[in-house]
Amino acid sequence: MTIKALLLFGLLFGLVSVPAVYAEPSSPMKSSRRTVLLNVQNMTCSMCKFTIKKALSSVAGTEKVRVNFEDKTATVTFNPQKTNNHALIEAITNAGYPATVQSTKQ
């Protein structure tokens, strides 16, 4: 056999003998999102929702914010590995709108 034939045989044998590797999840992944419904105080006009949305959106990990003036609530979807309910409440309280948690969903 020539050197080229040996190299080709070695290359082909190496490709065939390498086992296939498949990624299997070791455990179910934790939800990377959480949604909290906040009761918001001091909302006196429909323009307040813009200030509240800006304050909540400035918290790292916040993904989505919806403010409802009529219900006096804010719905926030966030990454629980980056922030939490306390940080969200602190952000809007500092903006002049104290809040409490009404409910939380994962």
C-alpha cells in the first residue's frame, strides 16, 4: 500500500469508528421567565403608566411590562435569575408609585 492509501484508510476508519454523541437534558430546565401582577398606588392619570413602565423596564432582567390604568395594575414578565419581585417593587416605589404583589406565575 502506498502512503496515500494508508492515510485515506486511516481517515475513513477514524470517521466510522467515532461514536455519535447526542445531548440529553440531565434534568428539566427551570422556567426562565416569571410573571408578576402588581397592584400600583398613586396612579392618578393615564400618563402615570408611562412613568411606571419606564421604571420597571429599567430593572435588569425585565422582559415585558404592561400597565393598566383602569385596574391600577402592572404585569411584568422577567427573568428570575436576573431580578425578583422586590427589585421591581423598589423601582416603581422609588418612582412614586408604591406597589404590592397581587399574584405570581411561572
